Amino acid sequence: MQQQVDFEVSERGARGKNEARRLRSSGRTPGIVYGLGKEPRAVAVDTKRMTRLLQSSAGRNSILNLQGGDGNESAMAVDYQIDPVNHALLHVDLRRVDLEKAVMAAVPVVPVGVAFGVKNQGGFEEMISREVTVECLPLDIPEKIEVDIAALHVGQAIRAGDIPASDKYRLAEDEDRLILHIMAAKTSAAAASDEEGGGQEEAAEGDGAAKAKKDD
């Protein structure tokens, strides 16, 4: 479950690239607060603190108790921009949330254990989707959802519908969506067979070419 994080914001009067550069040089990042039928607010946030928060395990699912400016309100950092060269935070979008109303959230899926197919059958685990979307109250968003994969054999999989049920959230996507599966590793015997087959094909091609030359 999420905990509210007190987060200081300041109102941002001026707009434009020059103002954004000035903010960033002072250690702050421009942002916007919107949603719940209210007017958007242009704000500035502490760059280092927001970056640490976005990189934390809770990440964008953190519930922020915004303080300062036009008053307190709860929000989530739903989107942000990163400079492709120096990887600095450029802008953040904060969406207001009502703590009494459900929201959609993408939650990381974490495999637990070593699959039987990996441990005893020489297979390997392939992760297809690293998160699932759930619907729940903001403070009930799980930081992660663990799935036990120990019993999986080669050829078996975990799908969204296999995610453990909870009275705090409901799955909000296709139950057939593939999360991970256990693949069979290509054995040396199979590789040798492929090589032998390839050699036989080459020999057959050679014989065919020789026969064609003789016929000519």
C-alpha cells in the first residue's frame, strides 16, 4: 500500500523556454498539476527530490501531498520528460487524485522462486510484460505484485489472469495477456542434428549440381 509523501511545490508565474532554463539552473523542474475538473496549475518542484521519487520502487504510483502555492492537494506523477543527452529531469505532469475514488495504475510484476523448468529441465525464463494495470483506491496501489513461478515447467506460462487476487485491487486488463513463460533451451544434440541436416542438404545440393553438369 502507498503512503502519502509530503511534497513542496511553488507556483510558476512566467512561462517559456527561458523561464524553464532559469528554473532548471536553480535546481527546480517545471511541472503542471491538473485533473478533477479544476484549472491546471503551473508549478516548480525540487529536481533532485522528484528524480529520487520517480526512481524509487513506488515510482509514479507514489501519492504526493502537494504543499505550497494555492493549497494542499493529492496527486500522482503520471508523466515526465528526461533529457536524452544528460538524462536530467525536464518536466513533470502531476495528476490530481481523490483518495476516495479508484484510479488505474501500472504495477510491477516480480517473479518469485526458480521455475522447475529452469532448475530441472534446462529451460530459461523469459519475461514478456513487467507490469500489469490494476484499478483501486490511490492509497491501496501495491508497490509490486509477486507471482510464484516455482512450479512452472518448460512450455508453461503466467498470464495476467494468474495474478493473485486481492480485495484491495482488481485486474484492469485482458486476462490472457502473457506475463512470462518458460522456454526450452536448444540442446547440443538438437544443434548437432541441425548441423548434420545442413551438411546433408549441402551434400544433396552438391550431388544435384554434379548430376546437372554431367547431364549437360
